[in-house]
Amino acid sequence: MNIIYFDNYKQYPGTTINPSILWEYDLTHFDYHQMRNVVVQRVVERGWRNDWYAALNLYGIEGMREAIKNITHLNNKDMQFVSLIFNIPLSEMKCYKKKLSQKMQWNS
């Protein structure tokens, strides 16, 4: 596996996920492991480099890969980015399958 952009994440073990990307949750009772898919989706969509380091240290590369595969909605740019960075074929991602199954609207 080659995650070139974040390959040095282990050098940042003390980083934490910015609470502002999880604004609607009460973080005093938040279970980061139970809510892994939500956390990973928010990091992909809105996270800065330190959020990525924190998520990678928290879940590991394989944990991140599994969460990314289970995310049901990502925009095209984010979907392509995580597919490339984590070497995940688009066909294994729920968000990609969901986009393919949606009916296209005709332009008037």
C-alpha cells in the first residue's frame, strides 16, 4: 500500500481530530471507534493534514480503507482522491456504487 501524501503520519502521534468537523456531536461522550465511518468521512471531506494524521494514528491504514469503502456519499473529487491515495478500486466503494445506481436527470 502506498499512501504517499500521508506516509509520515506515525511521526505525529499526539495529533487530534479538530472538533469543529464533528460539530453536531457531543464529543464528551463520543465513541471514536463506534463512529469510525462518520469520523473518516468528515476527515476526507473537511479535514486538514493534522486531522488525517490523527485518523490514521487512531484507525490505521486498513481501518481507514475499510471505513472509506463503507462511506455512502462523497463528492467526485474526494472519491477519486481516496481511491488513489489508499489504492481502493472505485468499484469497491459504496459511494461510487450509489452514484452509478442513481437515475440521471434530463437537462431541459
